[in-house]
Amino acid sequence: MPEALRTDARIGPYILLRRLGGGGMGDVYLARSRGGRLVAVKVVRPHLAQDPDFRRRFAAEVGAARKVGGFYTAPVVDADPTAETPWLATAYVPGPSLQEAVAAFGPLPAGTVTALGAGLAEGLGAIHGCGLVHRDLKPANVILAEDGPRIIDFGIARALDAATRFTTHGVIGTPAFMSPEQVRDDQVGPKSDVFSLASLLAHAATGRTPFGDGTTFAVLHRVVYEAPDLTGVPPALTALLLPCLEKDPAERPDATELLDRFARAAESYAPTARRTPDQVTTMIVQRGNAAATLLLPTDTPLGRKALLTDLATAMTALTARRAAAERPVPRPRPVPEPKPVPEPKPEPEPRSAPETGTSTGTGTGDGGCVKTGFQVIAAVLFFSGLYLHNHVDSKDLFQAKAGDCVRIESYGNHTAYRQSCGFPVPWDEPYKVVEAAEQFDYAQELACDGKVMTYTSGDGTKKITLCLRRISRWGED
């Protein structure tokens, strides 16, 4: 982040902490509210503040923008269009822009871009539903957050129409991501944003814009008169983008149709193929912790400890999400022939016998131990203070449902066992099943407040995806 501002820098009730960037309308600052919340404050440039027509449009657009909700937008939380220097505050979303991510790490995988398209289409639907048109949808106006993308700066470009028209000095929008009707200065509606979204997604998939580089005039000429260059875009994604890049707005789908198409396409990818790449997720975590340093008194030992604790928690969460990647369940490990041992004296049965289950193998389904095709009944002698317990393998995991308990074996390549919640032995990694299905869709995966694990049987005939919440002991609610 850029250097901090002086401690008394304010706009409205907000303390300005860092300059985040700037654009045609003004500068954007990271700021802190009186209650300690972080917001992004856009401060209007002085020459625009002196234009009465701009102020009128700005007030109208801000009023409409404050009604926009949804998961995939950064909502407007405060504004003062009547101030000497008008300003607008939105929720701060820690994370890089799509432009930064592609510049730093290159094109995104096809599954990630398809899931991104679904999220942004839903965000556009929320914006269009409030009677707004974004008019400047570009990679710099999409923030990649931990729980999905966010569209920023919606509804603001229209306010600039009063002061900046299509002239030799500037255009409303970014040339490489503008629609033909914007270039021609025709009526601009919601489907203009659809065109821009398709250009944005093509950039995310290839690192290039579909209408090339060069002078502003050359790029705008291609936008209006030439077909897009989608070389390098995967065929399935190309089929989704081409209808959005029609020159005639009437030929394009609207945001609702687009959401349906992208959501169905995203579901055809495995959850791991839809995820944001690790290096981008790491950047998101780093941005969050950089913002946290502005809220913590790091000049004291206690403040530094709190910051390090937050950082460790964030990185642990990142590691857990990566470990939740879908993987085939390993086959049972071969068990060596047991050496003869003296038969132990009969022991009383445990108070609560475990229900047995595992994610692989050819179990009998009756709770017996099945290993490599034959049954092994082994009694384990234990010393004072230790419980007797069985290492069990069967295929009951594929019948798991919400409320069941599951153990994930730490040293068994994430082999999982369905276990009785009342079993007295405190296994190393116990979990409660929050939700179970053959396959989660994108929304279910995002909604899981825990670990998402997908298991398939060794022969590929069975599959289950679980949302698991870690518990400290069996029987915990």
C-alpha cells in the first residue's frame, strides 16, 4: 500500500489512512469510520465539484446506488453530494483487482473465469435491478475477495456525462472495455454492461483485450466495426462470450440470462477447478492483513501479538481451504499378517460401540473390520489409563447425512470414517457433518462455514461431498 497520510486527514466523518488510487472522477482513499470500520472513500475532483450539473447527477446516482445489495457488489454506505468536496464511501473489500491479479500471475484457469462470470453476472443483475448501468465495467473495477468477486464504482460513470463528453480529450469509460453504443454516444442500457463483462472475462482468460491494443481511435474502431479476437479463450468459454459481444444490444443476453448460462457452465467444473488460484488467494490474505495493521496498535507488544495472531489465523484458514481440494479417496492400505499373540483375557465391551465407516474399501456394512478382502479381528492390549479402540474400514461414509460425525485420519491421506458421535475415544480430527450431497454447487460451497471435502470410491461408482465443522470431541453440539 502507499504511504500513510497525516493523522488528521479527514473527509466527512472518516479518517483517511491511505490513497488507494484515482480515476476520472477523483481519488480513492482507504479510511476508517469512527466505530473502527474500514471503508473506501472516493473524493470528487475540484473542477467537477464546481459543476452544478455534475452535482445534480452525482446526487441522483448516489441515491440509486445506495439501494444496490447482493453478494457481488461493494455497497455504498455513506455519501455527501452537497459537501464543498463531494464524496462517496463504500464498504472496503480487501483484495487485489482483477487487473492486478492478471498482471501479476497471468491468465486465470477456464473454470475460475467461468465461476467469476457467474458471480459478476449476479452483481450486474443487482445493479440493473435498481435502475443503474455501470458504464465502466473493467478489470480495475472488479475486486477479488476471499468469498467471491465484488463490483465497485457502479452507477458513477453516468454522473461524469455532465462534465466529460466523448471528445478528443476523453471518453466515458475505458476504450478496451466499452460497448459499441458507448463509442457511438447512443442510448446506453444494461446490455452495454453485458458487452463490457464479456470483454473483461476474455481479458481474464487470455491476459489480452478482445479488441487489441494501439491508439484510442484504433481500439474504438475495432469495438464498433470488427469481430472480437478470442484466440486462446477455451471453446466452452468462447460459446458463452460471443453472444455477449454482438454489436447490436438487442442480440445480447441480459444479466439474468447470463447468470443462468454461466452458473450452469460453472457447475460442470469440479470445485477445485473453479477456485481462485493459490497465489491470488495468498494476495487476498496479505491485503487483509495489511489493512489490519491500520486498525491495530502495532507499536506495543500486545498489538504486535494480536497482528501476528490474526495473520496466523488467516494463513491457517487459507491452508485449510487448499486442503479441502477434491481428491480420490485412497484405497485401504495393506495390513500385514498379524504375528501370533497370546489370546487376551476377555474384556467388557465398551460402553458405546462405534458405528463404522470409511470412504473406501469393500466393507460388510455391519460395522465389521474389512481389510484387503479378509476379516481381521484383533484385540489390542492397553495399559492403565488408555481406551481400547478399533481401526475400522467400510463404505458407510457414502450414506453420511447432516448431524453425523466423521473422523479424518491425519496420516492416511485424508481417509475419512463415519463414526458414532458418542464414541468415547477423542480422535485426532473429529468433524460434524453440516451438509452432505453427491456434489455441491457453487453457492453451497461458498456457504459452507467449515471444510469442504469430496470423496469418491476406488471404483468410481460412489461420490459424496461434505461440509464439515471441526469439533473438539465426539458428542459436541
